[in-house]
Amino acid sequence: MSLKKILSQEQFEELADSDMFLLVKHSLTCPVSQAAFEEYEKFAVASGINTAYLAVQEARPLSNFVAEKYQIKHESPQAILFKNGKPVWNTSHWKITEKSLREASQA
């Protein structure tokens, strides 16, 4: 599974409508975010589920849209798991690990 970078609300909505989809909000300048992104990469390659990420510096309107639409306070880094178009799990910072992502996607 390849890593898909998204920038627009349209790209997000296409993915959010799938059975299961993981979104990762990533900061290009934060070391904690870089560590979380590496965990996300490991998960994305092994999992087979739809995943995508956005870089908050490049896609601030999309990041804000997701936070506002789903009433999930913005954090960076942040992982949000959607099932059937609804967020069912989210976490942030050091809690983003390959293991936590795998466990959430299997719940």
C-alpha cells in the first residue's frame, strides 16, 4: 500500500466514504510528528487499508475542515480512523505507533 498525500476536501471526502480509512495529520517541522509519521509509514505498508496523510503546513484548510466537521480538536501529529464515513478512533503525538494503529484498525 502506498502513502497517499492529500491536499483537498474533495480528496478527503472520496476516502472518507470508504469502509475504513486512516487519516494522519503531519507537521513538516516537528520531531514528534516525524517519529509518528515513521510509525504510520510502517503501518500503511503492512496494513492494506486505505490511508492518507496531510501536511498541516500545506493543507491547513483541509486540516481545519476535518477538525470542524467531525468536532475533533486539531493536534499534530494526529491519526483519525474512519469507518463508513464516521470517525471511530483518534490519537495524537507519541501515542501514534504502528501497534496502536494496527489495534485500532482491527477493533
